[in-house]
Amino acid sequence: MENGTTIAAVPRVAVVVFLLRGKAVLLGRRRSSVGDSTFALPGGHLEFGESFEECAARELKEETGMDFDKKKMELLTVTNNVFSEQPKPSHYVKVFMRGVLADGDDQLPQNLEPTKCDGWDWYDWANLPEPLFWPLEKMVKSGFNPFPNSPQEEE
């Protein structure tokens, strides 16, 4: 209960993808009531009966037209995110996956959902655009590194 009103929102699960190319990651600028105009990873809601890998592949294809190698996909981390901003508070469990392109680096991202994203591009991890979507920004500020064999992963 908040200010005398009950929040009826229930937690949802989202799967997002750190799609990597060299030392760059694919990001798009959100068009949404939550995190509008921030840069975020491709991803979306987990559907009933779907694996994390299936969801990641489906969302990437729906949003960018790109495919990646599901055999090389890895679960990186899971975060618990409560968004209290208006107009609709929400609670998401975010599953972060890491993927690499299926056909090498020659695929170009397309903006297949222009009402949800202003476009996709590759950004160097050491020089990310701003502002980042809050869950991603929190991870970056904590020192999280999505790249294989990063010093953090070897600890």
C-alpha cells in the first residue's frame, strides 16, 4: 500500500541480451513510459513455457532482425528491479544473457519496432552513451563487465 492506495502490479520476467561484437555492445534508445529516451539492451517479456535462450533469440529477431548462436549463449546474471515512476509502477525480474552473432559480424541491426525503439547501434563498452536505462546503468556503475574472460569473471 502506498499513499492509501494498493499497487496491483505483479512481478514480470524480462530477458535481455548483451549482444557482443569485439568490445562493443548493441544498444537501442527506448520509446516507453518507463525509461523513455534511455539506451537499453534488446529484450522483452518471457512467454509461458519459453526458455531464457528461446526468449532472447526471439526478442533479438523481433527487434533487430538479427540471429545469434544459441549454443554460445550464456546466462550472466539476474536482477530484481522495482520501477516506482509513474504512470504505472512495475516490478521486473531481469534475466541478462550474453550472445554472439550467428553469422559472424556481418549482420546489421534493423529497427523493426520503431514505436518501441529509436534505433540500434554498436557502442564501445568503455564509451557507452547516456543516459542508460536504469537497470543497465546500475550494473555498469557496479563494475559489471559482460565480456568473456573479464577480470571480474576470473575472481
